[in-house]
Amino acid sequence: MAGSRASCTVPLIVAAVLAHIAGLLARELTTAVAATAAAGLLGARVHRAGVASSTRTRVFGGALLAAIAGAGIVRRDLAERARAACLAARGASDAFVWLEADATPGATVRGTWAWRHCRLPITLRVADGDANAGVAVRVRGAVVPGGTALRGIDVTITPAAHTPSRTRAWRAAINRSLDRAFGGGEPAAFARALVTGDQSLVSVESRDRWADAGLVHMLSVSGLHITIIIDAVARVLRWSGRSRTQRDLLAVGLVAGYVWLLGTPAPALRASLTAALSLAALALQRPPNPWAIWALACAAPLHDARAPVDLGYQLSALGAAGLVVAGTWHRRQRHTTEPSPVEHRTLVRAMQRVRRTVVREVVTGVIATGVTLPIVLWVFGRVSVIAPVANIVAAPVMSLVQPLLFLVVLCAPVPEAAAAMAEVTRVALAITDGLAHLFAAVPGATLRVAPSAAVVVVATVLIGAMIWTLVGRTTRRRARTGLVVTALGALPWLDRVRPFDGACALHVIDVGQGDALALRTGRGRWVLVDAGPAWRGGDAGQRAVIPYLARHGGDVALLVLSHADLDHAGGALTLLRARTPPVVWDPGFAARAPHYAALLEGSGRATRWHRARRGDTIDLDDLHLEVLAPDRAWLAASRETNAASVVLRATCMATATRPAVRFLLTGDAEAAQEAYLVSTTGERLAADVLKVPHHGSRSSSTPDFLDAVAPTMAVVSVGAGNRYGHPAPEVLSRYAERGIALFRTDRDGSIVIRAGPRGPEVAPP
């Protein structure tokens, strides 16, 4: 009986964790009911496979897991209320911020806002004051909510009487040492990502390249890196003559300290606990149950009720589940495979071993990719077909890169030694990045899609059925139960569609160095203004714009191309093919750009093109659009595409609950066009929100133009660390002198400004 109880307890642990996660993910009433029902069915199924199969036992199991799911629903609700209370208290005088990096006037730094029990991420643009990383500071100035974090706009910081955060100071010191050793640039950005988890300096192009190759998970500290670290530490300690138990304890202790230094991110915490539990089971000479270890490791980050919403946690947990599924399948294949009659031959046996190893790794990669497929499709709009093969080739190189990076950090007190070690590491990093280049360039390596929520639900059900089949000895009844449970558990995906509150809004989508703006009407339709840049092997239309629209829902009624430059129109062809807007407005300027000719040829008959000219207007629901430029006279005198930019004023019409809000969208207009607009447009140039012309270059945002527009808010769409130096410091000072709240996509990510009851207000993207 004891053995039977143990066999029943293990699946109950797994089922309990799954039930609680389902409850934490359920936000609306329908999905909460579905999650509870799925947990109840799963509980009944688990007990039926255990010590007893009586109706009373099955009812008890179902009720238990339904209660656990209900507890998750309650916890999530309480967490959301607490978060709302924290956001409301963002201006509290006794609140303070722990800085993640050194802060100086003009710098933008990240940190953690703290007030009583509240802890929220915050991004500060510092106007006055300085402090070192890890120091607690008081913040005076405008602090507004935005996305998943707070934003401080042109704030003044002063030291606060609170204990500094040593982990933040140490992380910043490690980042500085890596920058010095590698001399900045892309190698330093990769080194930061792989050692401290700071991916802020990794370029969009590099991230996309690694994603297309199926290697982007290697840029975050998770299971692979923890395994490499434990293996490297164990090899070093083996030379010390210590016992295996002592080596394992030291390795786990060092990894625990490393995860604490990182700030205990959910993926690293889960991976380290998985390793610790596995080693503990081996030390106790008890066969580890992989599913029990997976469940306990995934449960640890759930002290934060919002953890299951975090993308890193989801990919880490599902990827680990895929490895467990693959391991179960491989063990069964090993038991059912009959030995070959020629296995006595050494060469043949070696070849068979290599073949089995390659097949095992490829199948493992396919299963792990399949398990994470719904999330990857939904968030990134792509799936890397070549990922299983790419990971087999790149993993050995990464197992060399990670220890070398730690040696660079350890050599930091001796700059010459750190620089020499960095040169060796630079070669290994170049090889890894070269593999990403190689695999991403393979034809058909990546499939790009724009799935709806319904498609993702169907994919989740199919993946769940696959897992159920691979893990269990499938019978018809078991398969039916698995499909029902998976289908109900998949319904929380429908919650991932952003609820639309009916407010007219401007969405400035973060596409790096380029523009992609989306105006949303009160009925949920979109007017897109530009589609972001393109680069070798990809474009922002596929990477960012299409997934963003899919998450929010709604049809594209109009596409406006401000001008033909690649950083504005690069993603347009992909967007036209995926969403097929009925009308496209553009200036009709005879651009000498190959991509523009391809855009005209590939748009299809379903789309009608219109040359936008001054005076053109259109009304869509509660949104009124008016073209202010170019006019025929100006266009005839223009010699560059920037000067031919479409300047559009969009007005969210007034309603009974809110005033009218005006947005001025300027493309890459420069000083000459700004002066022409001021002299010819008059009061119609005034707006509440301004899209900063030409990404904030020195040749735009003239004082007369800003005085004529007189906005209260402005948004600049710009790439982090761009080679143009956008936005220019003197341009930023003009906005600051006029008290215009300025938001930047390179610091704030995607930005939403909607028509609120008292005018324009920032909302989560």
C-alpha cells in the first residue's frame, strides 16, 4: 500500500501545480470556470489511477484540485488589486527607488520602485542628481504608469536613507568589467546577457537572427546555462579530491549564490531548483521522478502570483516539460528496441551509438520546440524549423563560452588578464554568432505566421494531446480525458487578447530605429502609419507589428506610408500580404528605392493606392484624419524622401465622457518642411500629442514648430544605441524647456496614449 500511495502522490504534486498555475492565469469568469473544471477532471483522473477507484475518492481528488485552482484565482485577483493600489501610490513621498545602473543627469536608468510592501520596476529619465547602482534614491518629478513598469520623466533624484542593494551594485560592477574587457560593442552586449541577464544592449537584428536560428533562448540565463555552470564547477572540484556529495553540494551552493546575484529571475530559479532536487535524489539513492522535480521547481517562483504571466517563466517551464516528455519517450524506446545482431562489432556499435545520439537530440529538440510552440507563435509570430539541429551544433560551443565569461569576470581585478581572456572568449562568441548567421540564412529555416487566439487554442490542444500520448500508455478513455482537460486548460489563451475599452488611442510600436504607429478607433479598427524597418533576413512588420495587432485584435482599415525610406516602409509588404488593408495612402514621391518598387508590385489587387495630398480627409468611427502635407507645390520642389513626408493630424472626436484629443504625426519632416507648415497651416497645426519629427534629429523640432504645435506630450520612435545619435541632446532640451513630457521607445518600449476623460493619458501597451 505504501508503494501505491507514493505512486499516487507524485502525479498529485504535478496536478496540483498545474491546477494552481491554471488558476493564476485565469482572469475572466469564463476562463476561471474552465480552469477550475479542468483541474477537477484532472484530479478525478489522477486519483482513479492511484490507490483507489471509488467514486468518493475521485470526487475528493477533483474537489481538491478544483480548490487549488480556485486558490490561484483568488491569489491573482488579490495580486492585481495590490498592484493597482501600488500604482495609485506612485507619488508617495516616502517611496524610493533602487537603481540598477549608475545615474547621471541626462541618463535613463532602470530600477525598482519600493513603497511599503510594493515593488514595481521603473525606468527613470534623470534630469538632475546622480547616484551609483544599488543606491536607494528619492524621486521628485512626474512618475506615470506605462506597460508593465513605471516611468519617471525628467526626474530629480536624491539619496534616500535606506540600505543599498548589494546585488544590484554587484551586477552593475560586473557589467562595467565586461564592458572594459570587451571594449563595448556586440561582444560586450552578448557577455552581459550571458552573465548578468542584461539584454538591454543586444540589438534587434542580433536578437532576430538568433531567434530565426532557434538559439534566442541561449541569450537568457536559464536551464542550459545552469547545467553548464554546475558541470564546469563539478569538473573543477573533481581535481580537489572531494567526494561526489561534497562536490554536488558546493556546485549547488555556488549556483544558488549566482541565481541570488541575478535577482532570482524565474527561469534561473526554476533551473537551479531542478538541478538541486535531481542531485538530492541521487545523493539519497532514490530514483528521481522527473515530473515531480519539474512540478516542485516550477512551483517555487509562484510565490509571485504574476509569475505565470511572465514570458520567461512560461518558456522555461514549458521547455523543461518538453525535455521531460522527450526523456520519457526515449526511455520507452530504449526498452522496446531489440538489440542488433551485429552489436558485437566495435565499429558498428560506435556508429549505432552516434546515430542514436543524433536521433535522440533531434527528437528532443522537436518535442521541446513543439511544447513551446503556442507561446512562440503568439508572442513572436514565428517558429524556427531548424532549431533542433541548430541547438545540437551550438550547445557545445555555448558550453565553452559560459565558463570563459566567468573567467573574464574573475580576472577583472587584473585588467590585462581580463582583456586577454576576453580575446579568447570573443572568438567563441563569434563562432556562436556565426552559427546563428548560418542557420538563420538557411532557406525555410523560419516560418512566419500571424495566428489568432482561436488558432493558438487549437494548437495548444493538439500539443497537449501529443504530450498525453507520449507520456502515458494511451487508451481511448485516457486520450479522451487528456483532450478534455487540455481543451479546458487552453481557454485562458483567450484572455491573452488585450481587452479593448473602446477608447480612441495612438499606439507607438517599438520597432527599433524606425516608425510604426497604429491609431485605434473607438470600434477597434486600425489606421497604421508606417510599418517599421527591414533588414537582411527580416522586417519589423513580421517581427513586431503583426504580432502586436494580433494580440489586440481588430481589422486594418487604412495604411499610411509617410515616405518610402526603409526604416518606415520596410515592413509594409509583409504587412500588406498578412492583413490586406483596403486602402494605402502615400505621398507618391518617385523614390529610387528597390523596396518601394517591390512594394507597389506586390501589394495585390485587393489594395487601392491613393496619393496623399494636403486637404485629404477621412472619418473612421470616432477618428478624423486630415493630411497637412505635402501639397503639390512643396512636393514639386522636394529632392529627398524625408521632405516629402506625409504629415497627418488625427483627432479622436469628443464624446460625452472625454474631450477631443489631437495627434500630429510628422514622419521624417525636417526644418524646411516644419517652417512651411508653420507659415501655411496656422492653428490647424496645434495638437495635444506630437510624434517627434525625424526621430529627434538635429534637423527637426525647431523652436517655432514646437511653439506652433504646443503639445503636452511627445513620443520619439528610436532604436537603442542607434548610429545616428537620435534623439539629439539639443532637441531633447527644447522639449524639456517647454515642459513637454517626452516618451522614447528605446527606453520605454511600445507606448500607448489614449483619449482619457481629462485629455491624453498613457496606458499599458
